Amino acid sequence: MQAFKDSRALQLIAALTVLLALVLAHLFLRGYYLEQQSARQNERVEVYRSSLFATLSRHDYLPGVLSKNDALFEKAFEQPEQASAVLESVRSASQADFIYIMAADGTTIASSNWDHEESFVGENYGFRPYFSRAVEQGSGDFFGIGATTRIAGYFVSARYPETGPVKAVTAVKVNSSTLDKNWKGSEAEVFVSDKNGIVILSSSPKWRYKSLRPITQQQREEIRKQRQFGNETLAPLGLKESGEGQLLVTIQNTQYLQTTADIGKMGWELHYLVPYSVVQSQLVSFWSKAIIIALMAIAALLLIRMINAHNALRDSQGESSKLRELNRSLEHEIIERKQVEAALRKAETDLRRTSKLTAMGQLSASITHELGQPLSAMRTYIASLGAHSSQETQDKTLGKLTSLVERMISITQQLRYFARSGDKEIRRVNLRDTIQGALNSTQPAIQAANVTLDIQQSDKPVNVLAGSVRMEQVLVNLIRNALDAMQENPPEKPRHLLIHLSTEQNQAVLTVEDSGPGISEEAQKMLYEPFYSTKPSGIGMGLGLAISTNIIAELEGSLSAENRPQGGARFIVRVPLLESD
Ligand code: ADP
């Protein structure tokens, strides 16, 4: 909740900062545009000012020049029509609007428009300041609405003669329309105010003869006397300065940027006004461009984010599809492995079955061979036992038959011995008991073979996990093999059998050593192969060591054989000791 509030506050601060930055940027821009506009206006106002000044000054020389022409004035007094014609020709050449000559009392005696309906001839303009100033100062100028024509204009005048008593005054008038004719149609409003603050020239006719500031009674009286503005009421224009220093003014509810310049004649001032909306539209144009750029940037960012998200999604889809693919191939591999395992197990079972069959085949071949020989001998002997045979022969033959039967019994005993499965139950067996058990059954044979027996073992029990009968079978087989081997010893060679029981680390070690001929090189290689035997038929079947090796291997032990350095063989049985002991 706190975090949420914090993030809300942060968002608010960020929004306010952005807003402040925007307002500051706006103000800065507005100032910048205003400054630019002001500089532009200053240039423009100077153009207007100098052009107006030039137009106004263009005819300033004319009354003075005319006043030097005595002949003209002589004509004006004596043949005014001729003088008027001269004035008209001068007017047309100088492009002034009116030229006229007044007598010393102000009555017009000659005029360029003498032949027009509104001829000035006969009219008295003694009340006009340009007349009085010319009389008093030699020359004068004035702006006002024509007393006769009702057309506003600029008047310049000069007295005649230049010195001495005034006889006449010459005046030149330029219509105001000549002065401000080019002002219309510009983007700006241009007007000129006189020393009283009255608009005398303007690009907007409706602003003409409006006052910029209140007119005093005295000013009004003077204006009235001079008949400067005819019947115009000189109502206020309604110009308000908006207080922002120089520029901003409001005229009739429209804001303008105003630049003014002193024309340098009669206290006139030129006003150049451009609607403030020009700056506003510049600002609007800037901000709309900025907003469009910002929107485009946001759109571009969004687009980039979308593309990135799309790519990430595609990548992750690609990755997950790769993973799915991997998974599928793994599953496939597992299935294949299972199939291979099953095939292997089957092959193993098959192999076991086949080797069993092979073993059985070999066994039966062996048995057939072992028993076949005595049997065929017996058939021969029995066949020879005819009625004609003597008692002695019969006894001999019976004796041979008996020994053959005994041999067969011994063979079958051997087979039975190995066929006996024994107890397969694994339990704790003390190997000292195993030795005792094995000696019980082999003691007579040991004695018969004239073999000395040596048993080396500690008093402590040596316990292993095994089947007790099968363990005994192994030891009996090793003792019998030893006895068989020593059978071949020459009479002088001692026959010695050593049974040794010890422990080595976690193993029980049972060795059976004899003083026989040792194991031949060939026998070393074939020792554990089933049906390998070097003994004569009927004595050995070559199964003893093969079976013993299996029995010991099942107990996770080992059966190995070596020749003793002093002669004779040593068979070593190693079986893991029972851990609990
Ligand atoms: P068998 O005793 O029926 O021949 P075994 O598998 O027990 O079968 O023995 C295989 C062969 O190993 C014997 O024929 C013999 O050549 C050799 N052998 C076994 N024990 C000894 C021994 N103590 N000394 C010499 N050779 C031996």
C-alpha cells in the first residue's frame, strides 16, 4: 500500500515536472517568437517611415521655388486665369494634387483647379495654419481635411516674396490617398498619428480620425479653429497597451504587436501593427509539429517494443519447440534403449538357454563316452560267458564285470555329487565347520593315498555368508584334486596336503596346497572350463573347478590357482567376511 502511494506520488511529481517543463518551453518560445517578430517589425516600420518621409518631402521645395517667380505672381494678381493655367501645368508635372496662390488676406486668387467645379479661387484659407505660418515664418506645413474638397491632405506653403511685406502665399496639397495608397493589403495594420494622437493616415479607413488618447479642450478648440478634421468627431480608437512593455496593444478586442517610429515631421508617429495571432500561429505550428514528432516517437517506440516482444515470443517459441524436439528425441531414445535392453535380456536368456543346452549336450556326450566304454566292455564279457567256458574263465570274467560295474558306479556317483544341487539357502557359515565337514568325507581317501594333512587356522570362527553344503563341495573338490595330483608323485616324493584358513582385510582366505606336480601351462588356461580334465576317463569329468568357480562367484568371492615356488599347486578361495561379526 505504501509502495503504491509512493509510486502515485512519484507519478504526480513526474507529471508536474513535465508540465512545468512544457510551460517554461512555451514561455521561452513565445519570448523568442516575439523578439523575432519585433525585429522584423522594426525593419518594416523603417521602410514605411522612410517611404512616407520621402513622399511628404517630395513637394516641400515647390512653394518656395514658385515664390521666386515674380512673373507668376504678377500674373496671379493681374491675369489670374493665366497664372492658374501655369499652376496646373506645374501641378501635373510635379504630381501634386493642388497648387494655389492666396493673397495676403488668405483669399485664393489662382489655383490649379480654377476651371473645376470645386475651384479654390475665391475661397479664403487664412484660418489654416499653413497660411499663418507662411506669413509668420516664411513657410509652413499642415495636415487636414480639405475645407473645400473634403479630401484630407498634406499642405506645404511659402510666402511671396521671400522678404519684405507678404503679398501672397503659395500652397501645395498632396492628398492623403497618395500617401497611404500602398498600405492596404499588407499583413499588418499601418497608421500615422499626429502630435495630438489623432490617426490621420491608415491602412484601415475605419480607424482614420480616431484618437489614440484623450484630446484636451484646448486641442479641440485649436482643431476646430483650423478646421483640421471637418466634422469628424475624433472618437477614441480604443487602443489599450497591455502592459507588457513595448509591444502588445489591444484595439477593438484584437491583440496586436505594435512598433512605432517618429517620422520626423510635425510630430507624426508611424504605427506598425501585426496581429498577435501571427505569433500564436507560429507557436501552434511549433507545438503541433512537436506533438506530431512526439506521437511518432511514441508510435516508433511502441512499434519497436512490439517487434521486440514478437521476436522474444518467437525465440521462446523456437526454444520451447527445440526443447519439445529434444524431449521427443529423448523419449524416442529411451524407448529405443528399452527395446535394446529387452532384446539384450532376451538374447541373454536365449544364450543361457543355449549354453545350458550346449552344456547338457556336452554332459550327455561325456556321460555317453564315460559309460559307453564300460558298457561295451561288459557286453563283450557277457557274450564270452558261454556254457562252454570254464569255471575259471567265468570267475575271471565276472571279476572284470564287477570292476566295470564299480567304475560305472563311481562315474554315476561323481555325476550325482555334482548334480546334487545342495542347499541354495545362503546363511552364516563358519569356514572352520566347512573344513571339518569336508575332511569328514575325504579323511579315508587322504589316509589311503598316504598323504600327510596339515591344517592351519585360528581358533576364532571365520564367518561368511554362503550355502554350507555347496561351500563344502568346493573344498571337497579341491582336496580330491590335490589327492589326484599327488597320486602321480614318485614314491620318494612326500605327499603333503595343507589347508590354511585366514582373514585378510574384510575377506576370508581359504587355501588348499599340495606337493603334487603343479598345474601344467595348458591346464592353467583351461582350468575353469567345464569338461576340461587331464585325468583318465572315469576319474575326472572336468566339472569340479568350473562348478566351484560359479559357486564362489555367486558369493561375490573368487577362486584362483597358482603354482607354489617349492612345487605343487595352490588353490585360493576368497569370500567376503560377514560384516556383522
Ligand atoms: P577333474 O578333477 O574331473 O579333472 P576339475 O575341474 O576338478 O576336473 O579339474 C580340472 C583339471 O585341473 C584337472 O584335470 C587337472 O588337470 C587340473 N588340476 C586340478 N587340480 C589340480 C592340482 N591340485 N594339481 C594339478 N592339476 C590340477
